[in-house]
Amino acid sequence: MTTTTIPAPQSHPSADGIWIGLRPAPGLCVPDVPVPEGATTCVVVQGGSVQWVGPEGAWPAAWNALPRHGAQGALATPGLVDCHTHLVYGGQRANEFAMRLAGATYEEVARAGGGIVSSVRATREASEDGLFALALPRLQALLDEGVCAIEIKSGYGLALEHERKQLRVARRLGEALGVTVRTTFLGAHALPPEYAGRSQDYTDLVCNEMLPALAVEGLVDAVDVFCERIAFTLAETEQVFQAAQRLGIPVKLHAEQLSDMGGSALAARYGALSCDHIEHLSQAGIDAMKQAGTVAVLLPGAYYTLRDTHLPPIAALREAGVPMAVSTDHNPGTSPALSLLLMANMACTLFRLTVPEALAGITTHAARALGLQDTHGLIASGRPANFVLWPFAEAAELAYWFGHKPAHTIVRQGRIVKQG
């Protein structure tokens, strides 16, 4: 096992008590009793869960004996949710950054032996403990900013033993740091070198051997595919979706990042939790996602790093009422980002989201993109206590400031993991 020293989650003090003097960010709190305009809100936490939300001083008498936690008028949001990351990997790909600066495209980098396959080599060479030690500070950086739930994908192993290694590390990270981790099997991320020219054979391996084995081991919460001209075809993507469907596992999709492959419409037919990237998403794809309730996950970090100029169809998504989440897409090649708040800023400045849309994108809609809409993404009764207090006068400051970690107090899974 790794020798990295990590405070046990249970060593953090309980958040049980009455939290008084909060100002919830608009739209991110559901009170049990309406709160008068201008009044502060209180949140009752007991047994690690939110029990009541309402006006200060109006909580039911049954909780009078609970301790008090003063928020002094701090802005309150749900715990942040990072719904698309590739956090577990070996090595780094700074050389590709230089290649792109010199004019190389995403496809040219991949064809030159870089890209995903480069990370595959480094990940296969690393031990499970080595990957855990590398991923730990990455996850901690996100948690320090207020993240309380996160998705971690595989996809840099591309062989059963190495995909298993990545997913085991993801599970260990959640247990070690006391954070909700959803694991996504992305075996269909790229074609491994040993299967060059044999895409169908590899797809068969993913569907018939890798996914069933990992599902039996309890390592898979969702299944993803990179559907793109440099990755997997629509037919291969559907084969993976069918394999997931047989196992009762929800699907997601890397869709329409570089071209319009029609992957979003396909994913919607399988009730996908989300379609991610979607810079080239068509109206037909938007309509299908709307009908299926599929979340659009915007990844401005990759858009920025790749110096893309083709914006996602934000106005059309907004008009259709498709929920838009925002995520870091943390990965070593195209989005080495470790700040979800910076992504909220980029979603506003690059993609023209409003501040309320961006904040819903890193909380409520991001939780829905992970199937966690009943437990995360809102401050409401019956949910685990995951919320963050911020020293801000208004919610817009969450997307306005960047370059620091402003969270004053972080309550995660019913524990006070940071208190200013």
C-alpha cells in the first residue's frame, strides 16, 4: 500500500448542528419554510444529513439542543460537483502543448504518437500505488476549492489489468479523502497500439471481456465512449452502449468535439446521463438530448487549451431547455486544469453563460450528469450535508475571481473539512 499520509475522513469534526446566518446563492437552495427577502437562512444538520432549511430562528424545537455554527452572513452554495475528469494517469504531456503552439492540430498530435496513447504508455508502466500517489494531490486541489463529488474515468489503461488499476485507484481516492467518487469505464477511449488496425476486435474485447469483468468487481458506475473520427465509430459506440445496457449500467459520451458524428442523438436513444464537449452539436442532437433528459457537459478548459474557435451551441441549448453542466475535464493532454471555479469563469467569458447558469453548471446540473441529482447539487432536506461557505457579497464573485481558493468553510459528507 502507499505510504502517503492522509488524514482519515472521520478525523474531521462533525457538521451536526444548526448553521445560522447563511445567504444561499439564488436557485441553489430549497427551503422547507420560505425565507423572507433579505433574511438569513439556517440549515439544520443531524447524522451527517441536512434535516431542515428555513428562516433563522424558525427551526423546529426538536433541534434546539444541537450546537450552533455561525456563518456570519457568508454566501452558501451546495458542494461543487466536477462531473468529467480523467484524474488517474501516469506521466504528463507538456511537450504536446508546445506542439500545438507550433501549429499542430489535435489529430496531428495523435497521429504522431502523442495524445491518449502517450498517457497509456505511462499509465501502464505505473503501479496502482504510484497512480494513487500521483492522483492524490490533484484531487486534493479540487477538494480545497469546494468540490464534494467528482467523476473519475478510466481510459488510459486500454487493457483489463490497467483499466482495473485506474478504477481501483479512483475508488481508493474516494475512501481515503471522504468524497463521493463516481467511476466511469472509458475502455473505448482510443485504440491501443497492440490493436492497431483491429478496431472491431478491440471493441469486442471492451464489450465481451473488460466491461463485464469490471462490472462484476463493482468498479463501474457508468460507461463512456470517445465517439470521433480519430476514435470510435457510431456502430462501435452503439455496441458498447448495448453491452452497458445488458448490465444495467448508464452511459455517457464524448460527443461532437471535433466534428458532428451524430453521437449525441445515439447517446440520447440510450438515455445517456450526459453528452460532453459538444462543440459541433447539431439541432437534431439538441432535440434528442432534450427529449431524453440528457445533460450537456461543457468543457471550456479543453476548448481553451486546444485554441478551438467553434463554440458549443449555447443559445440553442438554452432555448431548448437542455441543462448545461460545466467541468474541468482534468486530463494531461488537453485540459490540465485543477480549478472548477476557473472553468465557471471560462464558461462565462468564452461560452457566454450567465453567472446563474455557470453556478448551476458546477452544482445542480453537474450532479444530474452523474446521476446524483437526488443527493448532491442542492442545499435541501434529506441530502448528505455537502455545502460551502464563501466570503463573498454576491454570487457573481464565484465566477468573477480566479487564481485563488476562496472557500471559507467546506462541509463534505457531514464533516467540516475546512473552517475559516
